[in-house]
Amino acid sequence: MQILKPGQQQVLPADAWKDREAAHQARVRRYADPYLDRRSAGKKHPVEDFLFTYYTQKPGQLLRWHPGAGVVLAGPEAAARAGWKYYGMLDDGDLAAAGLPAGTPAVTVDRTAFLAERREALQFAGIILRGTAKRPAQFGCFGLHEWAMVYHQDRFELRHEYLQLRLGPGGTDRVVEDNRIRCSHFDAFRFYTPDATPLNELTPSRDNQRSMEQPGCLHANMDLYKWAYKLSPALPSELVMDCFELSWRVRAMDMQASPYDLEEWGYPPIPIETAAGKAEYVEHQRAFSSEAQELRMRLLDALAPLMDEDRNSE
């Protein structure tokens, strides 16, 4: 059975794709190795563990390099990928179409198999990415979602029990009470304490997620990494890592603006309880929003052939 699609002619010889694979793995290890070392030692990091603990992609999965759908990997080393999920070996007809000699070991992402199992994920990601890209960015939340997660914390289960609140419990509660809380992202809102939930002026939910997410939201921009890795191996790993690294930097700023005292961890505060802190927060938020919009469009461009194929198969 042929798996090469019409027009799928990009072929990477072993020396080219092995170099890209090595570069990707080195890029991942800068983040993954310290996390794995901490985990082995039973230690936690409130900022730098997040992408490996909150999201479901594990370091070993992230280390696997993928060229993305539409690329053929040739050479003896490629045969080892025949057992990887959503990969398939090229038969003689595929090899001829790719301009490769009969018998050449070569693999590519089997887009038919991928769409058969990941169609709903692809469609939902497309809805979120397109919808978010079209909405105006909102910059008035000031990161108060993290504060709402510890509002009246003494009445509920402690969050990040090994961290101290920079302003103490009472000071933290006053910041929540003295500011408008306007979080639009369900996966932040769902961690509010029960006393903070009714203070939010919006009511994000899983049902209205597709119509409420907007490109100024830090969590919506961090989640670009989630949509990218959930659609592996159809996306090139370089793009997945671009999303990962944006999420890493967004997480750092998000926690700097949080109520926690992270000075000893190397993260000075952005004091959003002050006018200067709010201005600094918005400056970072706008820059992240612009960067995320570019990545959002790159994701949509990379997914467009699969989305077209999915529509044509209906």
C-alpha cells in the first residue's frame, strides 16, 4: 500500500536529517536534563518544572525528532522508525515517486493513519488556533489568575506549599479584592479557590473555550506548545520547540507576576499590585502576544495540508 501523497517529494538524506535530529535533541536537553536531575533527587522547581509536569508531553517524547508530515527520511537509520506510531515504510511505488532507487530504506509520516486517529484533535486545534488569532488581544488581566488561585488559601488546600507568599496571606487577599479579575482562560480559572471563583467577571468553561480564548492571554499563548505536541509527528519538531521555548519564557514571567516570593529561585518579582508593576506586566504581555500570533500562524500553515486533506476526505 502506498503512503506517499501526490506532491510529497521532499526527501532528506541521512546526513541532513541526522544533523537536524542531533540539533533538536541538544536543544531539548538544555531544558529536560536539569528537570530529570531534580526529579531523581526528589527536588522541585516552581518555574522550570512546569512544562514537564502540567503538560502531558514527557522529556523522552520531546526528544524524538520528527520532520513533519510530507517529508521522506531516507537511509538505513530511517528503517528504525518503521515501528514508530504514525510512520510507514515506503514501498517501491512510493520510492519511485520520491525519486529513490528501489530497496532504499525510507519512511514518512502516514497521514492517512494519522488522520484516522487524530482527526478530532486536528479539527479542535484548528478551531482554537484560528479563533484565537482573529480576536482582539486583551491586556487588562495583570496576571491576577495566580493570585485568585491562593485567595483565602488558609480555608482551602494549600497550593505550592513549599513557597512563601510575597505579601503574606492578608496582603495577597487584598490585592485580589482591590482589582478587577477578568481571566478568560478556563485552564487557569479552574484552579481558582472557591471564594475567588465568583470574583471573576468572566465565566470561562470547556464548552465556551473555543469562543473565549484571546491572543493576549498568557495561558492561551503557553498552550501553543500543547497544540503543537498533541499533533506530533505531523508537525516538525523545530516548530514544536519554538512553541515550547515561548511557553518557557511566558511561564517565567507569569510566576514573576504571581504572589509567590521567588527571589531565591532567581526570579525577581513583577509587583502587579503597583502601577509600575502593572505597566511592566503589560509590556511583556504585548511582546509575548505578538510572538505567539506569529507562531499561531506558523502552526496553521503547517497544518493546512492535513486540514485540506481531512476536508476532502469527508
